[in-house]
Amino acid sequence: MKPQPANPPHPLLDYHATSFTQGRMDFAWEALTDAERAQAYADWAAGKGLIGGDPRYRPGAERLPPWGVNRPFFRALALDDPQGDNGARLRAALATPAPLEIEIGFGRGDFLLDRARRHPDRIFVGYETKTKATRLCLDRIERFDISNLWLSDDDCRFNMPRVIPDGRVEMAHILFPDPWWKEQHRVKRLFSPPFVDLLAAKIRAGGLLAFKSDVAEYGELVRYLVEQHGAFGLHDPNLAQRLGEHLPTHREYWCRQHGRPVSAYYFARSA
């Protein structure tokens, strides 16, 4: 008999059968050299590694897609698109004192939808570069009548510096990101020194960074990158209590069903 997940799925969320496989990372990471760190910043400045490419060179990037107009959807370069009021409404929401939570790579959106339903007094922003997944999650937002959740299919590394004010984020959730384990794909990997700089800028003092992965080596790499950054404290598993009750992501639910280990890390933004 398969082990049952600690958190059963919400009746409105359908954790259907999937073809997930165990993540992999076929190399042992090491502490970055000065040259590797400098290269990471150079790649960041050049816009390398952005999923889908650099939006600044994408035709029509300043226009919203027809399916996103007047819905809780945004792209960094289309905030002022006159087709709809998306940008004005998002800016108004971010200007309120309501706590902001973001999830980077929300996939199906199970975790994010559940958080938004449980905490109507907060604002939620989700990033997912798979446009099809973003559109499906928009449909679920409307089906569940959720009014405090916004989605973007921009790469967060491009979008967040242009949309999210510094010090605005209460919690950032990065759950089961692709480790991009091949050497030639390393530039696409989410966690790098400049990305941790970005998180440090956007998360408020005392805010929370939560990370999970079923790839143990990637979890340890993330821990190294975050803990050696002066803006974050050491991983503290007790910080998980700040999340309260929540549903797992689809990936975590699958891992629990199949007895796969999950690494979880929690970091507080220093004052």
C-alpha cells in the first residue's frame, strides 16, 4: 500500500495521475570561484538563460495576448497596454499594505490557489514560464472566484525587477524548480548569485524564503548560495510554521505518494 500524503487534496483541486519522474543532478557542485561568480553576473546582465528568451527582443512584447486582457494576468513590458486595465489594477493592488506572497514556477497552481483561498487578506503573484499552464491556472482562478491572485508567464528574473517594489514581498515560495542539471544548461538554472541578490532586494526584512526540491544536491546548492549571502540567515526548519496549513504542490503530492524524499529549506531575510 502506498503511503498517504500528510495533506489530502482539497476537493476543488484535482491531483490527477501524472508521469513525473525523480529529479536528477548528475554532477557534484562546488563553491563558486571568483571567475564563476563574475560570469554569473555577466550572463545576468546580458539576459542569458531567460526561459523563452529576453522579452525586450520579442515582437509585440508590449501588448497583452487577447486571452489575458482584463484578467489577473501581467507581463512586465505590457503593463501600460491600453487594451485593458491589467497594469492599473496590479499597481493599485501592490500599492496597498496587504502582505504579498509570490510563487516562482507554480506549475498547475495547486499550492498557490490554496494559499490565495486561505488568505484573502493577502496579495499573491505567481510566475510560470509555461504559458499553457498559466492560462489553465487563470481559468481555475475564475472557477474558484479568487480575487487576490495575479499571474505572469514572464521569467521572474526579468519581471520582478521591473514590477515588484523592493522590500514588498512577505514570503517567496520556490518549490521544485528545474535543476537544469546538464552543464550546457547551467545558465538557465534559477538559483545563482544575482538571483539571490534579487530575492534579497524584494523580500522585506524579516520576510521568508521557502524552497523545496526532490533533488538533494540542488537543495544543498541553494542552501550554499543563500546562506553565504549576507541578507539571509541560516536555514531554520522552525520557520516552516509561518506558512500554517497549506496544500502541497502537485509535484510534492506525487513524491509523497511514491515515497520520494523531499528537501525543504527556510530562510529569514535579515533585518
